[in-house]
Amino acid sequence: QVQLMESGGGLVQAGGSLRLSCAASGNTFNIRIMGWYRQAPGKQRELVALIGNGGNTNYAASVKERFTISRDNAKNMAYLQMNSLKPEDSGVYYCYVESQRLLGSPYDSWGQGTQVTVSD
């Protein structure tokens, strides 16, 4: 099992910045991918960014060049630096990890989410 705890959400004005943190605990040895998803009211949960073991990243087109995902494996932490925030970035942001044991199947873990609200 992997437990995830997000922090760093809040209310900011358009154009501002926030830095989200995700702390992983439990069975962190088998974590392969870490990332962030978000969900706005009435919309589906969508991928924001992913980062793999080797540091390769993948971003949603809507956040590219504004958001930066990073990870610290020694601390079992993932981060999302969000700059030039827009009202459409508002929503609940969820930390995500994909884990895989050798000779086992991959499995996903989710945090409970942190609210990000961007005002005009």
C-alpha cells in the first residue's frame, strides 16, 4: 500500500503561483511513476503531469510551459510548481503514483486532493 498526502493548495489571483507537494508513505519502494491530476466541478478528472523514474515528464497541453513537475526519491516526494495561474486551472488536484512489484501487476494510488482556486 502507498499513502499519498497533498499539500500547498489555496486561493490565489490570476497570474500568481502555487507549489503543490505530495508525500508518499508506506510501500514506496516499488513506485515507478508519480504525477498530478485535477478535477473541476462538473468535469472529468484530467491528467496534469507525470514524471517517471528517469526524470522523463509528460504535461497536458494546457499547462505546458507554466507548470513543472519534479520528484525527490530520497524523500518520497513529488512536487508541482504552478506559475501564471489561470481561473481555468481551478479544481481539486490529486497526487497519483503507479507502483509495480517485480513479478507483480502494476497498481495505482491516489491522494485525497487539495483545492486550488484561482480568482480573476
